[in-house]
Amino acid sequence: MEQHGLFESWWEDSSSGPPRRTYILTATGRHALETEIESIRATVDLLGRLVDRAEGVLGPLRRPR
């Protein structure tokens, strides 16, 4: 993902252990993340409508535990 410009990373020294890798989301990465979130929300909405229609035909469905 770093090669695609979605985030940048670098190593930082640590006073309490080994060097640590630090990551930051780029503007391109933020846009890609926002696009994926929109897609996931659309899928959740679609699945919710599907369940609502199924319950309209079958009656209330049991929810998994």
C-alpha cells in the first residue's frame, strides 16, 4: 500500500526499546479509505434492505449469537 502512495512510513528511535515504525495516511490514502467506507456503507444498507424484505415474507428471523 505504501508503494501505491496510500501512506508513508519511517523508522524512529525509541528511548525504551527498539526503533519503531511510524505510519501516516496520505491524502491519496484518505481518499481511498473514504471511498471504501462509502462502498461498505452501501453494502450494509443493501443487506439491511434484503433482510427487511426477507422478514416481510418469512417473519422475524433469529439473530445469530
